[in-house]
Amino acid sequence: LSLPAVTSTDSTIAKPLFQELGDPAAGAKVLYTEWSAVARTDVVSNTGTETLFIWTDGDVPTQMEPFSGNLEDMASARGFIGYVPFGLRPSPERVLCIGPGGGLDVLLALLGDAKSIEAVELNPAMQNVVDRYRDFYGDLYQRPELGPGLIIDEGRSYMQRSTRQFDVIYFALAKSATTQQGGMALVDNYLYTEEAFDAYWSRLSDNGLLALVFQNPALTDRCLATMASALMKAGLSGDDIAERIAYMNISPEVFASTPYQFLLLLSKRPFSDDERDVLKLLGTGYQLRYAPGVAEFPPYANVRGVSSGTEYAAALAARSDYLTRVEEGGPLVRLDLSPVTDDQPFYADLAPGLNPMLRPILNFSLWAGLLVILGALAWVAWGGGVLRPESRVAERLRGGVAPVAYFAGLGAAFMLVEVALIQKLVLVLGYPTLSLTVILFTLLVGGSLGGLLANRGTPDQAMARLAWLGPLVAVYQVVLALLAPVVGAMVLGAPVVVRVAVVAAAVLPLGLLMGQPFPSGLRWLGAHAGSWVPMAWAVNGVLSVTGSVLAAAGASIGGYRFVMYVGAAMYLATCVVGWWWARANEAVVPTPALEGLATLVANTDEDVQTVAPLEEDGDQSGE
């Protein structure tokens, strides 16, 4: 399928690739497209350059340089900002490249005389792309320095599972380019969290260097604040950090020529005097924002006087150009550069509070859920499938609140827990698609088995079990939210089969418990008020959609653990409502079949004065 050419430069309307296709000066042309479970990948040529650009979902470009296979032909790339880490620490023994895409990062490492390179790419479509263009870029990934070639895996998970130390850990534009105002601000990113920087620090050799390349200054600053926060929690002082970081950018006049614009370096040891001289020399070609003993300017030099990453982030955000409007026509607000964690990994979301892009989706889903709930209550109030036809409108309405709330709460709560679980366990499984598949499949299997258990006994007995089922579900969810990171760290180095088995074993009991309240409620309605069953399905289905949006909004504001806690509380409250509702009606609501039997007996036996409802086990009372 061809992509549309869009003339708008508003990234909230058009992705960067669409903008390029709509710009006659760029002369962009899509040469090849590959789809995968992760993203759509496009190879694009531009007028005036032989370089090809590989776009992931039209958002994040990576370069593929024409390469004959002779490194000396690429000697000019040593003047590129992306080469600085390898010029500063040449001839590294082992390099880890995360998200190398078209191979530019690997090429720079080879120019730096790297002896061994591990290139880890998340997008599986990239393998087919580089195979197709192997002649164009000199079959870079088949060079002996790369061993197994391009490794398809999640970069951080791969690194944490590895037992090796790296002299350089390098990644450029990993899910970070052009995202400040775009839709990717709502996408989680586990490469730039406190826990990630703690892991990078532990995997660096004593002479190691972490190198990060960005296209956006605010995102670079947030990364710096997150990095500082992680190191301070690991025991380093502000002065220790100040001796180990360097920060620079290319001239703004050439920003349009490359997305490789900002470079952030973190050294395992303090920069040596010789390295400081090199950094000083680099200042003649690049703008040094910070280099120890060379360019110590505020706000970046403020790291020496702060005691936390949050305090440092506030100092970085105090810049005048970070006071902006995050939505058109909105108030001036200061960008949020606070440190990012695995529990709240929205690194590219710089808007304080709830992201403006999420508000219309949240509002729509909330209104849709509310309208369905009100519609269901109106249907009950005006006599639709009422339990007590002789009751007044107000009484019928009061009687309908509990069942409507029960099925609505189950729909929303299930999605809150499901979405949070998928995100909390993605690093354990090592791949987003695998995490989605394993968690969803296990929850559905567990829910199916829970549905079988819900068929035990009478409908009233099934609803009575909610008295202990609700608290048990809530407690299990809270325990899982607390222990998931701990268990994940314990099995992270195990083979994928073991990790899948551990995750499935942890999630299956939850699915078993969560799968019982909904069919129990349907059984009760089927026995006592069958016409209510479609209403229950409708309310539950729509509120499930609302719940998924609430999960995204809740994670953005309070984190995924907070979402799990809210889901646990909602399950507990919903089960209490269901238990009370069934208990309050069990003595006065006969099943339709038994109502007919009672009428038959009354018409054929004039001596019968009263007919009590029969129990489902066949017992009866009355004359």
C-alpha cells in the first residue's frame, strides 16, 4: 500500500514520513515496504543523497549508507557526531549496539576498530530489509566482527540476560526521534528508565562508555535527569556523576541534514586528562553543553549541587524554552523532565499531567460507558426484564443499579489488570509481541477454566462464592504487582521457555479467579431474569473498552502498579456488589420455569393456598 503525501507540518496530524512525502524539496520515494508484528517498515530514498532511510511506522528513521565493504572508503564518517564515542575510546573489545537498524551504528563501531559487536534489533522486519539490500551496504551484518549477525530481540532484555561486560553500549534514536508532540509520546519505552540505566551501569566494563544519540533536546535532558537519578540511587554523588558525563550537539544550522543531533556520554570511570583535551578539541566542531573541567555551564553543571534526580530535572526544566504550550490554544506549561521508571515508562511524554492527546480518547470512552450504563438503567426502570414487574419505576431503578454496576465493574477491572500485567512482564519475556501473546493466552485459558468452576452448584451458590472470591482476587493482584519485578529479575537469565513457563504459572491462577464472577452473574440472570443477559453483555463489553483507556490514562499519571491496585480494588468492590445483589434477591425471585410450575399447581389443586418457589435441587416447601 502506498503512503499518503501530507503537506501539514503538525506532527499531531501527520507523521514525519508523510510530511517528507508531501515535501517536493525532499523528493522522498518509498522503495520497499515490510510488515511485521511490531511495525510497518519502509525503505525511502531522498533527492540529493545516496543514503537510504529506513522508517519504522513513519516515525523513527535510521540510515543505511552505501558501503562497498572497504572501511577506508567511509573514513569521512569519523567526522560524524555518532563516531565521537569510538574516537574517545578507540579499539573497544566488545560493543553492544541497540537498535542499529540500517547499520550506521555498526559501521561507526567498525571504523573505531571494535573487535566484537553485538547488534540487537527489536523490529523483525529489519532482517528482511538488510537481506534485501545487502549489496547496497556491503553486507555489513555478515562481517566476522558481528558473530551471529543481526540479533532480533528487545535490546535491554537481551543485555540484562547477558553475563558479558561491554566497553561501549551504543544506541541512537531508539524510539525517540520526533516524538515530543507525536503519538509516540503515549508509547512506553523501557530503554530510558532508571532501572535501565542501572542495568547499563552494571554491564559496562571498568573502562566502559555508554553513548546515546538523540534528535530532541528536551528528551536528551530528560534522559540526563533519569541517568543522574539512577546513579545517585546507586550511591554516586553529584560530583561523581559530573566527572563522568559529557553532552554535546551539532550546529543547529545543520539539524536538517541528519537526525543524529545530540550526543550524551556516560563513562564508568572519570574522564582522563587526555580525554578532556579531546572533548575540548571537539568543542571547536560541536556545541559542548557539558564536559567536566572543559564546559561546565548551568543548568547541566547543577548536577554537582543536587541530591536527587528529581531536583536535577527541575533545574534542567527551568530553561525559558521549556515553557511552552503542549496543545494548541492551551496554557503555557513547563515540560516534565522528571526521571522515568519502569513502572511509568512514558519517556517521550513531556506534558505535565495527563497527555492532551489522550484526553479526547478518554473523554469519548468515558461518555460511551456512561451512556451505556444510563441506557441499561433506563431499560430497567421502564420495565425491561424487571425482576418485580409490579414494583414502581423508582423501585425498579434501584433494583437495576447493582446488576448494571456489577457487569460494568467486571469489564473495566479486567482490562485494567490485563493491560498492566502485559506491561509489567514485557521485559521478563524479552519481546512485546511475546508478552502480549503469553499474558493474553494465559488469562483466557485461566478465564475459561474459571468459567467451568463457576458452573458448580446452583446459580445462587455461585454468586455466594463471591464473598471469598473477591478478596482472593484482589489480594492475588496486589501480590503479583509487588512480586512481578522481583520474580522477573530472578528468571531473566533463563531460556525463553523457562521464562514463559514462569510467567504463565504466575498468571494462570489469576485468570482462574478472574474468570468466575462474570459467568456466575450470567448464570444467575439466566435462572432468574433471562431477558437481562443481553444487557449484561452490552454493559460489560463497552466498559471493557473504557477500562483499557483508563489503564493507559492511569499508567500515564500514576504508573502500572497503581493501575493494578485500582483494578484489584474495583474487583473487590464489584464482587461485594454482586454478592449483595444476589443475596438480596434470592428469596424473592423465582426462576421462570418454576413460576410456570407454580401456576400449574395452583390451577389444578384448589386446596393449594400458597406455592413456594422450588429449589433447583428438587426440594420444595409449602402445602
